[in-house]
Amino acid sequence: MKKVKYYYNTHTLRYEKLELPLRVRLLRVFGFIAASIVTGLIIFAITFRYIDSPKEKLLRQQNDDMKLNYTVMEERIRQLEMQMDEIENRDNTVYRSIFEAEPIPDSARVKAMEKNKEVQLVQAMGETELIRSMASQLNTLALRAAYQEKSFVEITDMVKNKEKLLAAIPAIQPVSNKNLNRIASGFGYRIDPIYKERRAHLGLDFTAPQGTPIYATADGRVSDAGFNTGGYGNRVVIRHGYGYETLYGHMYRIKARVGQTVKRGEVIGYVGNTGKSTGPHCHYEVHKNGVPVDPIYYFYNDLTPAQFDRILKMAAASNQSFD
């Protein structure tokens, strides 16, 4: 039963029934509803902030597990990167050095990585920052490994061709020199016998009687054989492959012919005194990739360490060249 409220009217001195206007009743209802909504929002905010739903608890646990797994994988990637650095360094400084191959510059590895797009499919794993970071690192490692595999294929081919490579290296002296007394002038700046001033001497001079046989110091093909107007006189040039080329100057007579294939130790001509020469001798040069190098460091097939030390000192003497 609805309660009826009364109030004392001081004007009429009587108790009268209390009747609220419609406006007041509407305001009270609206205030109650507003207070209920505000209270509900506060309760919802507190619950959402501090109390997880079962689904949120599962997602939070999965997120924590993913972060832990990422930390473990990041450490593993770091170890793999260190191993790749070591492999690449060994590839350049050890494997390729054995076969005298040019090391692969870092710029070439980076260029190959930029060109290769296949492994970038890993990026499709997801869009979160963790996944993108992991995919990028794995992508880089995969590209480095792929390029390194290509390098090892090249080295495998070098191993197969090792016998040819060793045969192509100028490894003996061009004239018989058992007593080690025929090296007259070494590689470097020497006194020119004609102009009497210091000039670059790009080979070794071997003194010997005219007609002494001159031998090919490595297997190869004769690319030039004839008289040279540049001062070498009768000369022979042999291309051995793998970047090696040798030159033999001032011959008395040439035996080899252009296009002929020669073997190490084969006679290609005879010591003479032709061209810009002041006495019978063989001027001998070794070129590696088009650059003259000191031939003294290639006589390891027919010299003992003691003999090599001896001719090294002889070749280093600052004396006059014969050409």
C-alpha cells in the first residue's frame, strides 16, 4: 500500500496531504537515473582497469609468453649472426687466400641481399613490431647464408681446379741456377745501365752465357713471341690463367710460338743480349692481374728455405740492372 505523506500547514493550522508537482517528481527520477549511470560507469572502469576477463587473462598470458620466446629467439639470432660473421671472415681470409682468390667485399654481400627478394615472404608472418623485427633479422641471416653458400660453391670449384691453379703459378726460376749466383739485379728501383739514373726495374735479371736455355716457369699459352721495340728485344709472354702472366726478355733466339701451349720447365728460348741490354741475361717478370709483382716470392718449387733466404738477400742489393 502506497504511503501517504502529510505536512502541517501553518496558515490553516491543519495537517494536509503532501502532493509533489510533476516537475519535481521528474527531476527526482532523472537524478536517480543519472546517479545510477555514473555509479555504473565508475564500477565498470574500475573493473576494466584492475580486473581482467578470462579472455583478457589468456591474451595477457600469451603476450608474456611471446615476449619471453622473442627474448630467447633474439639471443639465438645474435649467436647465429656471430657465427655468420666468423664464416664470412674465414671465407675471405682463409679459404679464398689459399686459392689466391679476391675476397668478397661487404658491399657485394649487401648488394646481393638487396637484390634477393625470395626470403622476404617471412615478413607475412604478422604485423606486430616483435614479429616484424624478428622477420627482418631472420631475412638478413637467410640472405647472408644464401650468398655464403654461393661463395662456397665457387670455392668448391677452386678445389676441383686446384691442380690447374698450382700448375699456373710461376713457381721455378727461368734459368738453371743451382749455385744461386745468376741473379744480378732484383725487383724495384735500380740504376739504369744506359741513363745512369734510378728507374723502376719490374723484374729480375738472370745473368748466363748466351745460348743458355730459358724455361717456362708455369703451364700456359704463349700470347706474344717476337722482337719488342720497347727495349725487351726478343721476348716471350705467357698467359697462365688465374691472373698470372710472365715475360722473358733479351733472348738470343726464340723457340716458342704464339698460341703454343707450354708446360712448366719447357724450353721457350735462349739467353741473349738483344734490345736495351748491356750483357747476356734473361729479364724475367711476373704479373698478377696486370700488375708487376716481385718474382722472387714465387720460387718455392726448386728452393730450400735456406736457398730462398740467400737469393732474397742477393735480389735486395741496390745494384745496377742489365736493362
